[in-house]
Amino acid sequence: MIKTRDMLVVRGQTLPLTFTVKDQRGERVDLTGATAYMWIRADMKVDAVVKLASAATPGHRVGIVIADQTADHKGEFTVTIIPSDTANLIALGTSDPYLYDAWVVQSDGSRWPVIALSLMPLYPEATTIAP
């Protein structure tokens, strides 16, 4: 079941996001053997600036963990945006938000859009914390 989920992000923050994949009936989908993806892009006309995946995939940082597919966590995966993901992005807030979406690809090749293209305004940090 696809939906949108706009979110606000401050450049340099650590942000864990948990998503739940559901089918058309609203039932949780078993993600055993699946790979989850999330892309953040500045514009639909350019390639993604941040590419995350749950498996070692060319061009993607492993930043997604698929939960153990037990009853309570069936269909869940967690994306963790880390400070280096947003460190070099231009933070313009709501005047020019980034876009993101999330997908799951099952081991049989079937694809599930989890989050349709959604807005991700990025705000500058006020405090600089040395690593």
C-alpha cells in the first residue's frame, strides 16, 4: 500500500525512519530475502544525491536494515540517514525541498513502492559539532 510521507530534516542529523510494507489489503508483507532502497534527490531531472540500500549494491550505501520478519515486525525496515548523507547538501528549507521515495524488491523480482515521491525540506544546522 503506497503513501506519501513528507518529513523535515536538519543537515547533519542522524535520523532513523521505520517503514512498514503492506499489500493492497493492508496486510504486512514478508520481506524475507528482499532488498529495500531509498533515494534522496534534489530534482526529478537529476540523479539521486543519496542512495541507500539494505544490501551491498553498486552505488548505494548500506543504510537500511530489514527487521526480523516476526509477527510484530513483519514488513518493517529501518532507514538511517547519517550526518555524512546530508553534510554536502544545500539546505534551503521549504523553498526548495529535496525529494525522496522508498521501494522494496522481493527475491522473485516483484517491486513494492513503499513511499511515493515525498518532500524532504532540508534545514541548515545552527550548531556545528566536530566529529
